Amino acid sequence: MAIKAALREERLREACERSQRLERARIDVVVAEFGGDVDAMAREILSWRRHVRQLEEVVAKVRTGEPFVVMGAEPHWKPGRARR
């Protein structure tokens, strides 16, 4: 029994280390994507938070049966000129 427990503990430790290495690799990829630009990373994180918050609002409305509208740009839509 002690051998099985030790083997199980070793496997668990190896799995944790592997998971930590994979997580570190994912983090390195993200940092490399932004070239170490912390401000760009922060803007992207805030953008994703805003989108998740909007999604949460829609899910809450669906659950309560409240009507909602999803609007997207038309296929041929182009941004207008900035007014001065």
C-alpha cells in the first residue's frame, strides 16, 4: 500500500509540474505577442472584461426571458469620416 501511495504522489507531483510548465509557456506566448508592452496587454484585458460583462448581461436576460438585441455591422459597412 505504501508503494502505491508513493507512486500516486509522485505521479500527482509530476502532473502538477507539467501543468505549471504548460501555464508558464502560455504566459510567455502572450507576453511575446504583445512584445512586453504592458499597456497594450492591459487594454486587451480590459476589452475582454468588457465583452465578458456584456455576455453576462445577455445570459441573465435570456434566463429571465427579457428581450435583447444583438447588433452587428452590416457586411458592407465602412467606418465614416471623423467629424471635425
